[in-house]
Amino acid sequence: MTKRKKDSGHPGPCPACGEIHPARIQYGYLIWSDDLKEALDRGELALGGCTLGLDDPSWHCNQCGHRWGLSHRSSSTERE
């Protein structure tokens, strides 16, 4: 049995520019609220679209715009 590394909830710095405060990409139909707007304004969240595909990233760099890391849905899916 292979043990999986526990997700710390933070990916570390952006692999493209080194920025240390990336935003988690949120997918799906979202209900607009003051909390959502504030999280977007603070750079804690980025919008990813209505649907989540197998190769969609989970992190967005607020500095350079680079997107990386596979979503949780795709991280458990093995592809050939």
C-alpha cells in the first residue's frame, strides 16, 4: 500500500516566478457574495470556470498569472 502525502493546503511558491502567495482556483457555478468578492479582491481565490476537467490547475499566481497543480479530482485519476 502506498501512503499519500497529506495535502498541506498550500502549494509553495509559483514555479514560474517564485511568488509565495498564490490563489486557489475555484471551479463551478458560484453564488456571488460579499465574502466571495473579498476573497477575490485579496487574491485568495481565482475563478476557474463552470466545469472542472481532468487537467485543470488548482493554483493561480497573482504576480505572473501562471496556473499549476492538478485539481484534487484529477490527482486521484491515473491516465495512460
